[in-house]
Amino acid sequence: MLAYTYVEKGRFELLEKPKPVLQDERDAIVKVTLASICSSDLHIKHGSVPRAVPGITVGHEMVGVVEQVGAAVTTVKPGDRVTVNVETFCGECYFCRHGWVNNCTDPNGGWALGCRIDGGQAEYVRVPYADQGLNKIPDAVSDRQALFV
């Protein structure tokens, strides 16, 4: 699949990468139908996000269709149109329990998508903690409308 990838400070490239796979029973794989560029992506490009991992697919603002879910996912199913939360979070650590999900201590939590794990400027994205990170899009709402929410 094609993925917009952070190569090094000042350089992104459109690269061919493997399609993501489920890594945890709480993951989902989403076929990305529309994504936007966040200023955070630009901060990565300019080298001002030291936690950003070279080789990572950028992007953490997207919508799409659920293609596959792990065994523990209960809120979405394949075929559902969804928004992908900007931040992934475990829901169990101290910060998540207090509503500060951006500080989630899990390696796949907080601002992980498009920074420390592959994000959504790609054809597909793996979303950790799908039950917390995906929201169904009502039929009357277009992908474009949902993306800008």
C-alpha cells in the first residue's frame, strides 16, 4: 500500500509499505477513505517532534471503513464507517482514568498514530484500542463532514 512516510528531518516520501495487520485483540484495521494534514505533521517534518520515529507513516486525522477487528473489539464491526480519534488510549492508566488521554502511558497511547506508530496518511491504518478510538459515522454525514469534526 502507499503511505506518506517521515523519512528524516525535512523529508517525507510516498512509499510502498505492507498493509497493517492486527497486533492485539483490541485493534482494528481501517481502510482510509479521507485524511487531513494536521499542523502536527508539519512539526514532524520540521524536526520539532523528537518522539517522532523516522520511517513512520504520518497522519492522525482520518475517516474510513472498518475492515477487520480484533476479538475483543465490541463497538464497531467490519463495514462500519468511522472517524479515527486523534489520540489512541488504553482507558486504564492513571491519565486515562482521569480524562487526560493525551498522556496515556501505554506505548500505543497518547499521540501515537503518525508519530510513534504508523498513522493514516495511507490506504490502511491499524488503530489500537478501537473501542475507544473509533466512532461510527451516521449515514447522513459525509466523510468530508465527519473528517472536519
